[in-house]
Amino acid sequence: MRGTSVLIAGAGLAGLAAARALTRNGAQVTIVEARNRVGGRVQTSREPFRQQQHAELGADLIDQSQTEICRLITEVGLHTASILRGGFTAVTEAGRRRRIAGQRGWVDLARRLQPEVRAFRLSEQRWDGGVADALAHETVAHWLDRIRAPRPLRDVATGMRGFFLADPDELSLLALADQFAEDGVPGGERMFRIVGGNDRLPAALAKALGSKLQLQSALRRVAHTPDGITAAIETRNGLREGRFDYLVCALPATTLRDIIFEPAMPDDQREAITALKYGHA
């Protein structure tokens, strides 16, 4: 790819990893990010904590099956620490007492979800089939009401926000059925965080890119040409245009929907991007 120019929109982990790989293969990379920081949904807070403590405000967990990100962490010289050795636990306040629902709660959830999981498996776990469509139109909160779930089970469902980044009233039952059909009870694998904060990974990737990374620079329009693309990028100094051979769009749908594409995206794709929602992070 030597001599090939590539514009990457978005400096989350996807965009930064793409920039790293393309640069290593000889491409001339420019990566633009609308915010004044890198990392996207990876964000670590160090204030007002003391003694080098911190909290993860976004992407939190790294599990052992995520081999690519584990390899990337090692390659940039960072280290991980094990967390949640006993799996996911939901802790709720009940007056002066605390209710704790650990792995037993997850097992009960899996048992009660068996009819939906079985139907989804029999449909070959297709997301475009009738079973998936029925599951997708019901929230986890509605399903809990429908089966008259007891309070401990509801506590476990609420604790899922740490796994799915969505509360039961925002989470589709399809996502839950797919998780249990494919991987079983969440939290069965070893899980990690990066020592010192998960944002150290995007920071390390960004540092290696140097001037190739441009913050507070938002992609506004993309026009396809016979020999590549022309991109309009809004910076603090106004709007500028640039020509590139390729575009890698590593943006969330909530940002992508505001970009003008010429020619326009197919209707189905545009409608999906417009309707897609994300859980809170």
C-alpha cells in the first residue's frame, strides 16, 4: 500500500487500530476526530480520585476471548489486571440491607430464558428470521413483566448494564437470547482491565501516530470520484477539502448519520443508520 492515501474518520479504538495497521503497511494515513480526545467509547476518569485510583466511564471489560485487543495491549507495552473473578454480580439497596445476586442469579436467568433460546437456536440463530424479529420487538423489561420475574431476577437483569451497556427497558430480548444461545452465562471467561486505566491503550496508539492524527476535525461530506474520494473536514479554522484514495469510516451511527455522502447510501442502509440506538456509556 505504499503511496496510497487513506482518510480515517474516528479516533476510537477501531480507527486507531486501522491507522496503526495501514501505517505499518506503508499507507499515507490521515485520521480525523471531532472531539478533543481519542478513545471514543473508551474513557477513564481520574478526578476527583486519589492515590492513582480511577473509574471507567465507557468500555470497561476485556475478556480472554478478545485475542486481538489482548495482543494489541501487549504490543504497545501495557499490562492487564484480572477483575470480577467470581463473575458478574448485581448489588442493590433494600432499606438498610443489600441484595447480592451472583452467578446463581445468572443461572436462574438462563433457565427462565430457555424457551426463547431454544427457539432462536432452532432458527439457526438467524437475525433476519421470524424468531429474531419477535425477540427484537420485546424489551428485556417487558419479558420480565411477562414471566412475572421475582425481584432477585430483576436485580440480575439490571446488573446487565455493565455487560450490554443498556438497561432492561432499552435492551432487546434478542441481544439477551443471542448471548445465551452463543456463549451461555456472561462472565464465564477471565476478564481484565488495563493497569492504570483503559484509556492508556488509545493514548498509546495515538502517540505513535503523531501528526497523522487531527483532533477537533469533523468529517462533514464525502464525495466519490473516479479516482478516490473528496472529503470536506470541519476544523477550528473552518471547512477544508482533501482528496484521498480511500476512506475508512470508524464512526458510530449517531455521528455517521450527520455526514453527507455523494452519491447517497442505499435507502435500507441509510434507514438502519438513522434508527440505530446505543446504550449509555
